[in-house]
Amino acid sequence: MRQRIPAAITGVGCICGVGGTLGECIETLFEGRRNPLPPLRFTSTHDVRYPVFEVPEAAIRPELKNTDHISLTSKLAITAAYEAFIDAGLEIHEVKGKKVGVCIGTTVGSVMNDLPFYAEFHKGGTPEIGAINRFLRSNPSALIAREFGLTGPCQTVVNACSSSTDAIGIGASWIQSGLCEMVIAGGADELSLVTYNGFISMMIADENPCKPFDRDRKGLNLGEGSAILILESEHSWVQRHKTPRAIVLGYGSSSDAHHLTAPHPHGEGLKRALIEAMSFSGAKLDEIAFVNAHGTGTPDNDRVESKVLSELLPGVPFVSTKGYTGHTLGAAGAIEAAFTVACLERSMIPGNAGFANPDPDLPATPAKIPTVVKGSMAISQSLAFGGCNGVLIIGNRGG
């Protein structure tokens, strides 16, 4: 068994379709409220106006609202990062000169997605270069490093929907190795017409609010947002007299090597990632309070995930929070890790939004209502296109 990752979580920030701060998001989850609507920032020619979870402009930091030189993805990341800094009790001047790294996961946020630019270019025109400049300025990791004056390692992870779970795991490894005293880790992604049309074309988007793990699930709703975690070495948080909110105890990663979009039917890759994370953390089954499942609401994902949870974590409560946030793609793992920290603090998980009818083909079913949980650790896991699997084990302060 390898050594536990001594990476404390001392600050958390989150912005998504259910709230502009982590506190707002958690209150919404436990109240069971959600209200996906057709997208407002772009239009599609589809007859059905599929619902999404957009972030209102009012939730973005004021100085970023009217700027067009960086992407919305980066605006979301900076907004969440400032909340995380405040939560960690950090001033910007305190991190300058320290070994502070940045590791952010994204998918949509790392592609140049300006359809008018492409359209004009393909017509033989010479489109305004502003779209290119915005793309080049909008790498979320580099932008956070510039915003806060951070000179440690800087990495952007683009690994489909496990991107930010992997970013947190990588950031924790930088703490473990002594490469960094502190890491700004998480993820960010924005809604776009390309991904909206793409998931509809794959026929895995639900025209109604999604229903993860339900018998009548038809697919996902898309969302957007960001979550940022401040990871610190023990030396750093002790020196600052800051009590951690939680600890990253384990991380596992694997590939199914099976299919471009579908998970392995028996969840072999997810099993390997779970076993690796459990071994890394030294966790025992009775210490796991709950699992924040990937739970997209697609038939294949939920079937495979339920089978794996039933086999490896029998009886452990689990919930998908994507019924509240939508699938935020590269930001999903970080948002769910942030929710995992908050739920561990409450010793309670929210009900699984949209779940009403158990599926006889699923051996394990999620919490239907807010549920008290027991245990000192929790799991947040991500299953991504390409068969990528990422698993984090997060412990409470005594973890």
C-alpha cells in the first residue's frame, strides 16, 4: 500500500447553474430545487429546445462581466478561484514567492469555439483576429497563474469528463512529492452550441430534466460552471494556522481501452480506478460514508456505475448531483469534489434529483431523499468518453 497523499483542502470555491458560491449550491441541493431551461446565450435549429443549466451573468465577478478578451470558461474559473482564496483565508500577496502550482481540467474551454469566425473563414473572408486572441489568452490554468502571480508548475488537463478529477489528483501528487507547498486545482467549462448540438446528435440528451439512475432515464442535460480547491501541504497550513476542511486521501485513474464513448459494459476500468484509490488511501469499506457518483442519466453510464458500486461498495449510499447542475463536462469532477467536501461536513447527502422509479436492471439505487451518512471518507468519481476513469477519496479533517 502506497503512502497517503498529504494534501489538505483548505479552501473551496464553486459556481454553477444552481448557485454562485458553494454555500448557495449546497443549499439548493438540499432543498431539492432545480430549473433547467433552454439555452439563452445561443440558439439551435433543433425542433426540441433541450434544457440546460446556465450560469447567470450576475454570478460572475463584476470586473469580468463586460470583458470579451477572455472566454467564459476562464471567467468562471477566476470567479471560483477568488471564492476559494477567501475560504482559505488567503491574500494574494501571501502566495507570491511560494511554490504554488495550478492544475485545471477543462474540455470545451480548451478549444477555439467561435462559429462566426469559422463561417467567415470558410467563405474565403478574413475574419477579425479577436477570436484567436481570446482563445490564446484563455487557457484557464495560465490565466489563474497570471491573475494571482503564481510561478509554480502550471498544467491544463483535457481528459474529457474526468478532466478536473484528474487535475485534483495530479495537484495532490505535486503536494506529496514536495514539488509544491500549495496547488490551485479544479476545473471549468462553459456551455456552447457545438457541445449542445453534439450531445443531441448522439441521442443522449434528455428533452426534460434528467433522471440519473431512474428506470425512465433518457440522457443528460448539459451545464456549465467551475470549482476550485486550494490544496496545501501540512507545513503550509500549520504555518498559516488554518484548519483544513478536508483531506485528499487517494486518487485512482484508469482507461477502459474499450470504446470511444461507451463505458466498458462490466466497468473494468472504473473498478481498477476505485481499487487503486482505495489502496492509495488505505480506506476500508466501513469508513466510506457515501459516493458522489458520475450519474449522467444516460442508460449505459448509470447501468455500469450501478453494477460497479454494487460489487465493490455494497450498501454504501450514493447520489448523482448532475440532476441539479447538469453535466458540466470538464468541470464536473471538481464541482462534485467540492460538493463531496460540503456533504462530508454535514454528514448528509441530498436526494438524487429526478430519481423516482427504480430500474430492475440496476443492482444499486441512489438516495431518493436527503440522507444522513456515517463514515470519515467519501468518494467522488468520474467516467469519461474514451473510457477514462478518475476517482478521488476525500476524508474529513481527521481522515
